[in-house]
Amino acid sequence: MGLGTWQLGADWGNVDPKEASDILDAAVDSGVTFFDTADVYGDGRSEQTIGAYLAANPGLDITVATKIGRRLEQNPENYTLANFRQWVDRSRRNLQTHCLDLVQLHCPPTSVYSRPEVYDALETLVSEGAIRCYGVSVERTDEALAAIKHGTATIQIILNAFRLKPLDQVLPAAKNAGVGVIARVPLASGLLSGKYSKDTFFAEDDHRKYNRTGAAFDVGETFSGVDFEQGLKAVEEFRNLVPSGATTAQTAIAWIAAQDGVSTVIPGARNREQARSNAASAEMLDNLEANFENNVREIYDKYFRETIHSRW
């Protein structure tokens, strides 16, 4: 079980520095050993928070994955070794480390995934000791499949009960190639927490408010691209699948972790309690009923397949 840290850099409303450190503390205390961040989360604030935390807690066995590529206009020609060096050097300073554990291209234009020179540039950074390995974060399954063919170490992709398409080809292809799969947006931006209603308020600086139509970035990143009200209806049915002793969120995360080929799941957390609860999802794996998968697919087919499956 990992921790997504987009929320530590804002875009989900204000984050208090002390609370951010408490979230990392709670995650580590709960057994989390994988943090996922990006150089654009809060313009580096998320990376800086993690870097300061690890510097203050030396000796922790934490793998930190960051992302690069969205500090310039999304033009395929910007994905060059020179730019990679500049972005990686900035992330190394933010994270207070000489060598980054994992660097992922941050949902670049589709053509980038098929360009050999891009992977050659990343290999150069590995050989120079600036990064240990590299991966890609994708919006669509065809992008993931293209990257797998080029020998990337990891694929980060949206996978949750409301986004099932990666199960068809991406997970089997990644497993066959020995590629790690990082499942992001596991709660569909909180929908699958089961805590929202049609009256839930989202702050103006929360992407669940300002990006509902995809005005700022790919709408698939916000509620997994599903219509909010349809999502609420689907969650009501998903609640019926939750085993005794588990929360809706824990059940949703545990189901993803149970998928063959998934390496880690990276739910975010806004406070210590959420961090602990998310980490405890791993304990729920054995509580899922045998027909759980079929029930998830039935909900997906009923509410989302027609509008979601072909897009991502």
C-alpha cells in the first residue's frame, strides 16, 4: 500500500504544513513504504514536504516516485534530455537526494510514449546516476501498452471500480513484461469513499470543483471522468458489497490491491486518520467475497461502460 501526495501540494484545497507532516508520519507508522509525488504538485511543494520529512527522519526505507514533464507546454518536442536534466535536478533539490528512486513521465502527449529517443534520454540519466529507474504515468490504456513495449520499469494508471479498462490488456501485458503497475485515483477522487452527497461542497481551488469539465487538465483525473451524480448512484450500490468491519474506501482499495499484476495502490489522504485507514485496507483483502469481482463489473456496466470505457 502506497501514499499519493498530490494533496500535499494543494489542488485539493489548503494543506497545513504540520498536517502534511502528520500524514506522512501516520502512513509510515502504518507500514507504507512508497510515496508518489510530482514536480508540479504545488509547484514543488509536495516534493519539498517529502524531502524535508525524510531528511528529518533518516534511515526510513521509503521509495519515492516523482513525475516530470508538465513544467512546459505539452509539446512532444519538449521531451528532451536537456529538459529532463533540468527537471530532474530540480526534483533532486526538492527531495534532498542525489539520486531519485523512480522518475515517471507525467502524462505527456500520446506520441511521446512511442519515441525511442525519449527512453534513450531516460536511460542516460540512469547511467549518470541521477535516477535509479524510470516509468510513465498515462491517461489511456493504449499509452500504457506503448510504454510497456519500450521497457519502462513502471506504469502508473487510473484503476478503480469505476475505471475497469486497464484490467483487459494493461495488467496482463505489464505482468508478462515484468513491469510494475502503480494504481492511482483508487477512490475516484473520493467518490468511492462513500462520504459524498449531491450537496457536498468543494472549495474553488479544489480540482473536483474547477476541473469537472476538464478545463484545467484531462477530466479523467477528476472523479475518474464519471458524472458526479451517476457516481453517487453507483456508490450506493457499491456500499452493498462492503464486508463487515471495513469501510467503503477500504473495500475499494483492497479490491484494486487484489488485482493480479498491481504492484501498489496510491490513495491520497487529507489527515492522519485517512492515512491510517487507507493503509489498513491491505488487511481487508481476505474479506472480499468470491463474487465481488462480478458485482463490481455489473455496477460498472450499468453506470459507466458506455460513457467511460472507450475514452481511456
